[in-house]
Amino acid sequence: MKIKITYTLLLFLIVFGLKAQNDTLQETHHLSLNDAREYAVINNYQSQNAEIDIEIARKQIWETTAIGLPQVNGAIDYSNSLKIPTTLLPGEIVGQPGEQIPVQFGQQHSISWGATATQLVFSGEYIVGLQASRIFLELSQRSYTKSSVSIKETVTKSYYLVLIAEESKGILEETNANFENLIREIEESHRLGFVEDIDVDQLRLTKQNNDNTIISVTNMVSLSYRLLKYQLGIDYNDEIKLSDSLNYFVDNLDFNRLITEDFDLNQNIDYKLMQTQEGLSILDLKREKSLYLPQLSAFYTYSENAYNNSFPDLFSQWYPTSILGLKVSIPVFTSGMRRSRVQQKQFELKKVQNSKLELEQGLSLQVEQLRSDFTNAKLKFDNETWNMELSKRINDKTEIKYKSGMASANDLMITQNQYLMSLNNYYQAMSSLLSVRAQLEYILEKN
């Protein structure tokens, strides 16, 4: 019996300890929209990879730079000729005409060491490569900026989605509480014989539909939080508390600013990326053209050799050699291969320039379209707000009439359904309005 009690106590302590540890590890994040954006820029995996790309580009700059700096290579070579090669010499050399005299040249042991230093003096390809590596760093930095801006837009939409889902759920739960009160009242009226069975069933059916809607919205709230955590780079076990309210964003749309603000094409991150890509294509063409130029490099070699048939005496005598020289590589004839490569790069540059022109027109058109969508979304939201408020007033008055016996359960069900439908349309219009606002802010943002 004592053993059983001890085991139960031990199990309780382990479970309690694990729970306490989990509670300790769980973290709660209180985030405004701006906090969420900045947090995502730092912790989102896509943003972290873009930052790593910048560091890789910096290392590539030094890698390219080092090509034009002195290069030194050393080598040590030892060989043991187990069988020294034999050469046959004419016998006339030693007074034995007509004979072949076997002679061995060389020593059994040989060792040599040496070092070679090279220095690139001139290379057009190297000069262009240095320029390209710096532009590649600029491309990586702008890609990081684009990643940051895109993440902010995505997080903004998800932040709005969570707030809309939460408020929608709250209103539905409040409506559901009213349903429960009404059902209790109508059931009492039915018990007293004042209403028919069909009136009770109709109201129960309406409440059941509302219950199903609450379940769907609750699932949407949970998924919205998980999506936001994923975009922020927050552990799923952590909790998020959003400090900004939905009314704050609806009341501060910056409608006039977003509609009238000048669109600066040269400050748009997508256009800047295209400009950088054009610069890389220009340098790629220059690199191919630079291959027509000669390449000049200098080198210096120093080495020492030792030979002996006895290994212990191998290091007793060394024979040095040193060479200083210049090497010029001159392209002469490639059967049109180099010319073909230059032409390919010219065509590729033209494609990039065409894409740049297309992007200019596309961005301008997109701004106009988004502003039109924003205006229409604002108009629709205002209309749906008016419809929702009107349907709520009608529903409230119908409830009062129903309680006083001046309206039927069917009338109440109809107004309840109208109110729920207007709520759904209201939140859909709000979601569309805030989504278009986020897209418009993204394209107008100056970087």
C-alpha cells in the first residue's frame, strides 16, 4: 500500500513538474501592428535568409577582389627510384663500336621544394568582375528590402484577419446569448399555450445555424493566429495578444493620402530591383567584350633540388633555381564563338530592358487599379455599415415587438437572419477594404 502511494505521488510530481516547465517555456507576445511588422522582419525565416544572402554577397566581393592580388603556391616533391631507369648509348662513345652500352642516369633518392608567386597585372574580365560583385551586393540588399516590405504587407493582412475574426466571433456569441434568452421565453410561452410548436422550432433552428457559424468562426480564429505566428516566426506554443483594435484601423484609413499621394516609380522596390538587374546585364555584356582584350600576368618561381643514392646524405647538397617572367595571353581566333556570346548577352540585355519598360507601365496601371479598388471598397464598406446598423435596429425593434406580442416568431427569425447576413457582408467588406489598403501602402512605400 505504501509503495502504491509513493508511486502515485512520484507520478503526480513528474506531471506537475512537466506542466510547470511548459508554462515557464510558454511566452506571451503583446504586439501592435508596427511591433508585429518589425518582429517579423527580424524573425521571419524568409527575411533571415535574405540577410544571409547579403553576407554571402560580401564574401563574394572579397573572393573576386582576391583574384587580382598576389597568389603564392608551394610544393614539396620526394621520389625514391627503386629501379633507376636505364638508357642504351652507342658503343662508339666508349670505343666499342657496334655495341649498346647500358647506362643509368640519376640518383635513387631525389627531393625538391619550390614556391611560385603570380600577380595579375591586367585583365578586363577581372575589372568587370569587381564591378559586378558590388552590384550583386546591391541586388542582395534590395532583395532583403523587398523581402522586408513583402513580409510587412503579409503580416498586416494577417493582423487584420485575426482582429476581424475575433470581433465577428464576439458579436456572434453575443447574438447567441440573446437567442438563448429568447428561446427560454418562447418555450415558457409555449408551455402556457401562447405560441405554437412551429414558432419554437423555427427559433431553435435559427439558433442552431448561429451555433454552426460560431464553430466555423472559432476555427478561423485559431487558424488565423497560427498563420500569424508562422509569419512572425513565433513558436506555436506561445501566445499572441494584439494591442491594436479594429476600430483604430477603420477610423484611420488615410484614405485621402493613399488616393492623392504621388507615385514615385524610382522609389518602388520592385522597380529598383529591375534597375539593378539591368546593371548586372550590362556588366555581363561588358565581361564578354573584355575577353577580346589580352591578359597580362607576372610570375616568380624559386625552387631547390637535391639528389643522392643515400637517403641520409640526401639533404647535404641543394641546387637552387629561380625564374622571373611575364605571361601575355592574347585571344586570336575562336571561329566566331566569342562574337556569338557577345550577341547572346546583347539579346539578354534587351530582354531585361523590355521587362523594365513593362514593369514601369504595369506599376503605374497597378496603382491606378488599386486606387480604384480602394475607392470602391470604401464605398461598399460605408454601404454595408449602414445596412448592418439598419438591420440591427430592425432586429432590436422586432425583438421588442415579439416580447410584447406584436410580432411572430417567424418575423423575429426573418429579422435575425437579415441581421446575421448583414454582419457577414459588413465584415467581408471590411476585410476587402483593409486588404486593398495594405496592397496600396506596399506599392506606394518609398525604399
